[in-house]
Amino acid sequence: MSTNYYELLGVDRSASPEAIKRAYRRLAKELHPDVNPDPGAETRFKEVSKAYETLSDPERRARYDQFGTDDPGAGGFGPGFGGGGLDDLLGMFMDGFGFNQGRGPGGRGRTGPPRGPDLETRVDLTFEQAVFGVERGVTVRTLVTCEDCSGGGASEGSTVTACHECGGSGQVRRARPSILGQMVSVTPCARCSGSGELIPSPCTTCRGEGRVQADRTFTVVVPAGVDAGTTLRLGGRGAVGQRGGAAGDLYVHIAVAPHEYLRRDGANLYHRLPLTFAQAALGVSLTYPTLDGEEEIEVPRGTQTGAVLRLRGKGVPSVQGRGRGDLLIELVVETPEGLDDEQEQLLRRLAELRGEPVAEAGRGFFARLRSAIR
């Protein structure tokens, strides 16, 4: 076997269920991600929880002691068959016909402390923060391990006992006759609500839950190039489970404010830049404010509306870290309005030199049309 569960918990192979439970609580309190910032602590916490799930279940522990694994296929009838005999085989038969849904082979439910629920929150970013990435702190109302009972749920000086109704398994197996023979159903134990444990004297702080409500602040590392609608997952940062159960995950939904003049489409940025008639006709050098700073752009002579200038590498970085998109600037030529007499004369002179017909001064097309039909 690749991992010795007894060594993980620091107990002998002959350790009692109470000793195993005490060892797990001590390690869970030490390694839980809420209290231990070490990156390797979360991995060890999961390993310790797996070891406890196996050794706290009498049937799984017996199989582990005999075969060195808690795999139901070990020592049985081949892959997929456990060592439980006819009941397990019939349970698997029932699974194939839609019975025992939500449980494992043979109707076994999940043992050990249940995992805590996932949480959700939202982070609002500016356009620039989404493009270049940022670290943001988020505060969530969550369930954390009760310090008074170290997550066990029992008051100081008292102990948690195995449920005598289900023998600590959290499940009740009932056999009933059928035309196919004896059929076995597995249901959560009503007395212990499926936990396999009874607490004669619950902790007054958490009322036996092993967890209490509290605010927790986490740092969210938002990668460069993230887009609105993205959801980031923070593993193990959700609410803790009952009585030492592992924590769920925290899902962070990203919202991004619009930019003043830029529009995003994937990794590229777009902008419609207005030009005057003279700038488009004669060309111009402009200082353009990109997200990376000011950039000199050259508008060639004779530019028409719809022409596009491409600034390569000035778009949005790839979330995977492979390059950046481009900034595309669409040029829009604006027609001058509100001309004074001198400006109008200059334009008329230009039209005359270019041989372009224009309306008479002070008379538009419809005014000339009305004069023609009188």
C-alpha cells in the first residue's frame, strides 16, 4: 500500500475508535486550511480525512487491515465486488435497476464527517484590473471550526460515542424478501442522522455542530485577461462540514465595469476614433492613450471612414499566458458643422478647384426643389 493510514493519524493498528477519533480531531485542527496557511497543509488534511473515513468505519477498517486497502474490490469476487457476500451482490443488482441512488456499491452511503457546503461571492473589477490582473480580498460569511470543541461537537470533558442503533456506520441495513430472494436496503440512521455518532453533552457554543458562523477574508488572485462572467474556484475555502468535515469550495464570480471608450471582443480591443475632415484629408500624427500608456499613431493622407489602424500586442493578455491580442482603431471622419462665413468660403473654393458641385449659399436641395416646381 502506498499510504499507511495508521501512520498518517499517528496511532497503533490496535487503536480504539475513540483514540482514532481523538487523533483525527487533533490533526484536523492543526492542518485545516482555515488555520494553517501552509500550501501543503490542505493536501495533508485531505489525506488525514481519508484515513479517518476508512478507520472509523468498522467494515472498511477490517478490509483495510486484511488487504491493505479499503477498495471494495479487494479480496472479494473480482473488480467491482466487495467482501460483504450476498448482501453486497444484491445491493449492486439493485443499483443496476435504479435503486439505492446516491450511494456506493451495495447501497453504502458516504461515511465519515460530511463535507461542508460550497459558497459563492462576487468581485467587481475595473476594466484595467480585468485586463492586467489583480489581487483582491473578499470577505464571506461562512461556517468555521468551533474553537471550544475543536470541531468535535462535544462539550469539554465529554466524549462522542458511537451510535448503538447503527453501530457507528451511520446506516441501517434492512433485508426483505422478494421474488428474487432477499433484497437489502440501506438508509441513513434516524437516531444519529447518518453521522454514526451520538453526543450526550453537546458543545454549548456550536450546539454539537462542531462549527460556528464567522466572517473570513480570503485573497483572490485574479489572472490577467479574465473576462466578465468568469467564475474562479478557491478549493477548500467554503464552509467547513459538521464535526470536522472537510470544507467546501468558494466560487468567485467576476463582474467587470465597462471602459470609457474601449470595447472588448475576446483578446482584442476596439475603438471608433473620430477625425476631422482636414485630418483625414491631410493626415495627422496623434498621441493615443492605450492601456499601456501613450502611443504615437500615424493617420495617412486621404483616410476614409472605416479604415482601421492595428496596434499589435496592445490588447488583452491570454489567461493561459500566451501572448496578447491587438488594439484595433476604426477611423471615423466627421463632417464639419456650424461653419462661419470664412470657413464656408474656403470650402466652396476647394469644391470649385476640385470641380465638385455644391449647394448655393443659403439654399439647400429642398429649397431649390421648391423653387423649380413653382
